[in-house]
Amino acid sequence: MKLLITGVSHRTAPVEVRERLAFRDDTLPAALADLKSRDGVSEAVILSTCNRVEITLTTEDSCDPREIVDSFLSDHKSISAKSIGPHLYRHEGRDAIHHLFRVAASLDSMVVGEPQILGQLKVAYGAAKGGIIGMTLPAARDLSVLGIRVGTIAPGVFATPAYGRSLDAVEAEWGPVVPFPKRMGQPDEYARMAMAIIDNPYFNGEVIRLDGAIRFQIKGSRT
């Protein structure tokens, strides 16, 4: 799996470039659906605010995520990555994870410590997750003629190395937030749920939340 974040921000691009790349709320769902439908794309998130536009992708190892993003920007914004090259930044792998945490912690904001960006990230993540959930039943019906079942797992907070820091520290931060059990989920619990879906031949077209009843609250206004 490859992970790539491509974007512009108030640090790298003037307002006219950011406005040209921004996605309005009414166009974002269709753009996100198109991005996710492209060959090799596993997951995608689009963060679009007045101060930054970032496209986050995970793709299959055989794909070039840069080419996918460049083609997407060309199709939706009639702009080439080359023409905005001096303003564009890209972070891959672990660097992308570190960048995401810096953005979420407001360390990369125009006003360091402002709370809005975390709320905006949650909205972007919710839109991406909602798109997957919304596709579950239509996909199940479309693939039924081939004898293929479709199930979706909507996870909460799980203890994985993706956080890029000590899992004990991450557990101390997130575990108490989960209603019950008061801890992060474990990878083997996710795997057991996936196996349960596979083993039950009548399960199809449904979404299972695997999150200990946690629901993320959006804080701050969208700007």
C-alpha cells in the first residue's frame, strides 16, 4: 500500500491558487466519488478549507498515486500539477502521517493552536467514510449477478502503527473516549469481524460499526 498527501496551503500558495483548487461543499461528494473510483485507489480524503486544499490517497503498490492525483486535478480543476509545481507539496508514507498529525494539531495553521482545523479534518474524514458506506448497498446489488457479496466495516479507533508514535501514548489519549470497552480496538478484533462476514453466507449489502459506540464530535466552525 502507498500513502500520499498532495496539497497547497497558506504557507506555499497565494489565495488565488488555493481558491482555484478548492472544492465547494456541493461539488465535493461527486469529486470524492470519482477519485475513489479510479483504478488502484483504496481510500481517499479531500480536505478543502480557505487556507489549504489537500488530497490524501492510499493506493495499491502497483500504482503511482502522484499520477492519479495529477489526472484528478486536471479533470476537475483544468489545471496541471506542473503549472502549480512551485506551490504544491507532497508527503509520502510515514512523512504523510507526520504531516497529518501536524495539521490536526494546528501546528501548521496560520494561527497555531486554532481549533477549527481539527473539526474540518473530521468533516473531511466523515465525508470519505460516508461515501464508502453509501456505496455498500448499490455495490452489493450490482455485484449480485456475479455471486459476489459486499460488506463494509466502519471502524472506530484502532491500535495500529499508523499513528507513528507509541501505542501506549495513543491508547492513553483515545482509550478513555470510547464508551465501552474503554480502550482502542485491536487489529485481531477487526480481522475477526471480517471473518464473521465472510463465514456468514447470508450477510450482504450492510455496514457494521466496530467502534465501541464512539461517535466523533465536530468542534469548531468550517472556514
